[in-house]
Amino acid sequence: MKTKQEILKDLFCTLAELQSGTASGDLENYLRIKLETLYNLMGEDVPEEYWEQIEKEISK
């Protein structure tokens, strides 16, 4: 199982791909899964503004 730091690093790399415009639907799903996994490990809910930011980047 990956550590929180490894999951966070994956999230940042995936978000960078989304922001660069090279993302596909698969990357969006990957980001969502990783984000949920990280917050589940911390015992918290993903902040709504994170989902809004993902949607904003996808719709560009």
C-alpha cells in the first residue's frame, strides 16, 4: 500500500497533466480515485473546492 506522501505526489503529477491540457478522461478518473484514497487514509472528506477545481480544469 502506498504512503500518504506517495499518493500526494501522484495527485500533484496527475493535476499537472490536467492543467497542461494533456489529460484524458482516464487521468480525471485517476485523480478522483487518488484524491478520495488520500482523504480516506486521513479519515476526512475531500473538500468540495477540490472537486470544483478538477471540474474547472477539465472544462478548459
